Amino acid sequence: MSALKNLYSPSFYNRLSAILTESIPGFDKAEFIRLINSDGFENKELKERMRHTAIVLHHFMPKDFALAVDALQTIIENARQANFGEDGLASMFLPDYIEVYGLDHYDDAIKALEYVTQYTSCEFAVRPFLIKYPDQMMKQMQAWSLHDNYKVRRFASEGARPRLPWAMAIPHLKKDPSAVLPILENLKNDPSEFVRRSVANNINDIAKDHPDVVIDIAKKWKGYNTLTDAIVKHGSRTLLKQGHAEILKIYGLDAIHIEFSDFEIITPVVKMGDSVTFTFGIKNISLQPQTVRLEYGMYYMKAKGQLAKKVFKISEKTYQPGEQAVITRNQSFKAITTRVFYPGEHQLSIIINGQEKEPVLSFNLAL
């Protein structure tokens, strides 16, 4: 599979040059391509190529940022007519341009962010603005949460996430997320799934630092309607994985009447690249139907010999009185880019409605 950085390819820059030729008076394609290929371009990774593209573009843009904003709009209009780049990762050099050159031009940058995010998301570019203009920007984000365009509404939530992955941290929002809550309140019943998913992810971010805030949201929102219920449930996923007592209570996840039996690791020795296979049984011994959330805890051996736990969901469903099931699952140890596997003794546990059950079993991962 081609590396993401190769989105910035010769063919991409040829197509982009055609757009820029239409959009910027006096644009010099040959000089643009020469500058793109300078400064060790081949060795740059994705975000470095993104920033490099924004910097090279600046050579050809109006130096007055207000006029540059007009040029950005023209570029996007022409790109849309050419069916080029909308919602594409490579097009995020345009928000990056705003981040680099617009930070000292608040009013014009706000205009640019609102327009450009409807073409390609500005969720990363807005982060420095949230740091430099915290109160002003959060009022603006709240206003954007009421925008007619769903991409702008989603931007209001996604850009204000306290822990947005791969993005600049916003320390004051991690410390106190209260300014984010009115945005989420405005969006809790949004008609767009794209927006609602962002709201759930924002809530999940908050849960990692302020679980009590999310508990309050869950109590207020649960039962509002089915769409909001789904937001709350997805936004509570970290607390559910942690077995947080209050969130388990809200969702009626009680393990007392669930009988657990016959837990076995079928493959006590697993070769690197294969899977560990395990099985167990459960039974609802209550006289009432029970919601049962099944997860397993994988204790991975790390480089220095310590174990690190990762929780994986199996299922969540209602079991009728006396209903029982035998569950069998596999967990792969094929090489992946997001985790390094180390040989040695690993452990595995079963988690029922947030309660980790005994015993915790061991297996060996071999080279």
C-alpha cells in the first residue's frame, strides 16, 4: 500500500497547477513545480509535504491576507468545477495556509476557515486560533454549531475536541471543557450522522479527563431520542471500557446475575503472525432479561517486560431469563503499524458488564 505522503505526487501537483493557473493572475507553473521539488521534498512525510505545499503556494498568493482569502475562494471554486480534491486529505494544505499566514488576521481568517472547511476540513488549522484567541474563538465555534452547512457544524465540534488525534493540544479545554458543552448541546440532535459522530468523539475526549462531566451529559441526554442515545453511548465508550460504576448503572449493566464459566485459551502457544483463540460460556440466571456487554482484556507484553492492558468489545445484547451462550473469539498477532508485538507471556481476561472476571489466563507468544 502506498504511503499517505504519496498523495502529494507529480500528478497531484500537475492537476493543482492547472487550478492555480486559472485562479491566480500571473501564476508560474514551472516555478511552482521547481519550488515544490526543492528542499528535500522526497524525504518529507505527509504533514511536512502539506506544510511545504502551503509555503510554496504563498510565493504566488497576494501578500495582503484579506486578498489571499479571496484567492483561496477562487481556488476552491475552480477546484470544484474540475472535480478536484473536495474532502480529500491532500487538500488540507489549504487550511494549513490559513494556520500559517492567517493567525494574526483574526477576522479574515475566520472568514477563510468558515469557507474552506466546506471544501476540506479545517479541524487542525483552527487549533492555534483556539490557543491565541480562546474566548473569542469559542464564541465563534458556538455560532458555527448553528450554521446551515453540516460541514461547518461538524467543524465546530471536531475543531473543539480537547484531545483531537494527531492535532495540537488545547490545554485549557482539557483542563476545563465547559466552553465546549454549549456547542455539543446545540448539536446533540443534529440531522447529520457526520456531525453526531463528531459530538460523540468530543464527549469521549472529555471523558478521559472529566468523567463526571460525561456522566452528567449521559443523565441529561439519555432518552432524549434514539439519535442522541447513540451519541451518548458512543461518547461513553471509554468509561464503559474502564468499567466506570456510574455509567454502568446508567445503562443497567449489572454482572451479578450473569454466570461465567468454562473460560479456556485454546492456543496456549501462539506464533507471531497467528491468532490466540479463546472460549467461555455465559448464562443469564436472573428471572428478568439482562443486557450483557462482553469484552476481553488483552494484556500485551511490552519491551521492558511489563504488561499493558487493551480492552476489546465482543458484543452487547439482551439475554432472556435462562439464556446461555458459548463465545469463541480470535485475536490476531499479525504485524500492524500501530502496535509492536513482543514475544513472551501475555494474559487475557473476560469482562462482563464492566467487571473483569477471574481467572486471568496466560499464553505465550513465540517468534
